[in-house]
Amino acid sequence: MTSSPPTIGVGMIGHAFMGAAHSQAWRSAPHFFDLPLVPRMTAIAGRNRAGVDAAAQRLGWESAETDWHALIDRPDIGLIDICTPGDTHAQIALAALRAGKHVLCEKPLANSVAEAEEMAAAAQEAARSGVVAMVGFTYRRVPAIQLARTLVADGRLGTVRHVRAQYLQDWLSDPESPWTWRMDRDRAGSGALGDIGAHIVDLTQFILGRELTQVTGRLATFVDRRPLPDGGTGEVTVDDTAAFLGEFEDGVLGVYEATRYALGRKNAIRVEINGSRGSLAFDFEDMNVLHFHDGDEAAETAGFRRIVVTEPVHAYVGNWWPAGHGLGYEHGFTHQVVDLLRAIAGGAPAIPDFTAGLQVQRVLAAVERSEQTRGWESVAGPGS
Ligand code: SOE
């Protein structure tokens, strides 16, 4: 007789875009993956009673709380999933870790290096008792990105020289687009830099298996005030766009761009890497594909090959559809909770952990410092 795996109660805080994406992941993971630990969607928290009750029903949660502290206090919850704006990440994560709960925290980890340092230290302390903390850099879990990392690790690109990365969205192109919390530095920490620039910093470091050491960049805000629902306007206190250069520990050069003003580009995450033996290129708008140029091939027939990353041999794919049917945006979130549950059960490392989240935070802070100094800033330099 086989016994069923143990369960873990999940408590999720926040129920907007990210809350819906995470809920989809918690719902689907046990149906598609063999898990050593099965999630129960125990409770969701949100500030407004009617709103959180409706979200619980719509997204599939068993109960709803209006105070996140209640989730941490509940003995039937072992894992806290933080899907709130950045200004609340540190307080929730610290309280959860100190209560011995596992944590999944949306990116960027925090709104400042100081907060991220405290979170990483708390996570390291909690890890001694087997508590796991992970930061939600979801795009790592796209199968084509996993293949890119494998190709680099296997030496198929030879000596890597260039990284080109862009995260392009266009939802602020219209100056009349409404003001939201994402335009408020106190709540969001930064603008395009932290919201989407953080993803390409993490992705490129993940694919290359090495870290940025220094950066220099420019930030710009094109529209200073945006309409509020009451007819007034709200001040934009974050960057609309970030452009920066980065150098990796072994001299690899990176060129980065993150913007919400690339009219026509909805969620274009583009990464291109050139090495001495090969190159690869990825665009999230065609997320099931990785382009690979193998420089060892005869010049006569060499060229970028379009690899459709939908074979059962590709990371995560075998748990989904037959070859060629493809995955979407939401699957990365499912893969994230699968990896998290396996880490909690002890079978896999919890990556990216809060220390990795802190390192990305340091890169963001260094870009912001360089905007002030107009020079190169060390990632290891003073936080902000
Ligand atoms: C908004 O720009 C946003 O939702 C980001 O916050 C997410 O991290 C990204 O995946 C999609 O765009």
C-alpha cells in the first residue's frame, strides 16, 4: 500500500495580478507534478473583506483573512507566499521566517539593500532549522532559459564575451495611463529598474552562472504626473526607464535596457549572448523557442537554429503536453512552486534564495548610485 505525501498549508498575501498567477500555480502543481509535499490553498489575505472573500472564491482558497499577521499565526499554515507591493515584503517575510514558516517572496526582494540584507540574514538563520526562503524570479523556470543555461555550462558557447538584455513593455507609453502604486517610490522602491530590470539582471546572471560586479547607467522619467481616479494627478517618483552597462566577474560585458515605453512591445524579455564558440538568443514573446548558433558548424551551413523547446527532455516539459504544444506565462509560476516544495521536502536546493535576491538588489542600488555619480559603481559598494 502506498501512502500519500504529506501536505503543507499555504497562506498567500495579496490577490492582484501576482496573486492570481501564484494561485494558478498552487492549483495546478499537484495535478501535473509528483510532489513530495502537496500544497493546500489554506488561506488568502487582503485588506478589504469583500475583496478578499471574492478573491478566495475566484482563485480557489479555502478561507480568507483581512490581516496578514493572522496567516502567520495559524498553525495550519506552513508556507507564506508574499504577492504584495515591495514596501511590505520585509516586514511580512521577517515575521514569517521568525515564526518558522517557509517563504516565497515576489521580486524584487525588497525596496532597499538594507531591507534585503535583513531578510537574507533572517533566511540564513531560519535555514538552520530547515526553513526555506525563495524569491520569485519566475522567468528562470522557462524551459528555453533552462536550456540556455545548460548550453553555457556545457561550454557550447566557449568563452562568453557579450550579454545583451532588454525587458520591454509599453503600458506607460500613453501619458494619460493612470497613476498606480508602481509609480510611487515609497511603495515600489523603484520603477522599471526594479520591476522588470531586476528580472533581466537575475536571468543573465542565472544563464551565465556568474555575477555582475560593476555597473553604470542612466534612469529617466518621461511623465512626471499621471491621472488619478478622482480627477487629480499623482506624482511619478520612480524611473520610467533604465539603461545600463554591466561587467561580470570575468570581464563579460553586459548591455541592459528596461522600459515601460517601448510602444508595441508588451512583455519582450530579450537575451542574447555571444561567446567564442556560439551564440544564443531568446525573446519571451516567443517563449518556447531558443535560437542557437553553433560556431563549430561549417561556415557554409552555419546559422542560428530555431530550437523549439517543447520536447519531454527539456526541463519541466515532460510533465505537460506532448512535444510541440508549448507552454505559457503561467507555467513558470507552477515550476516555481514545484521547485519550492521539493526544496522544502529536502530534495533540492532552494534557488534563487534570499541571498541571491539581495545580490540583485545590490545591482539595482549600484545602477541608482551611478545615475548620481555618472560613473561606474561597484555592486559590492554601499547599499541604498
Ligand atoms: C509589471 O510590469 C509586471 O507585472 C512585473 O511586475 C512582473 O514581474 C512581470 O512578470 C510582468 O510585468
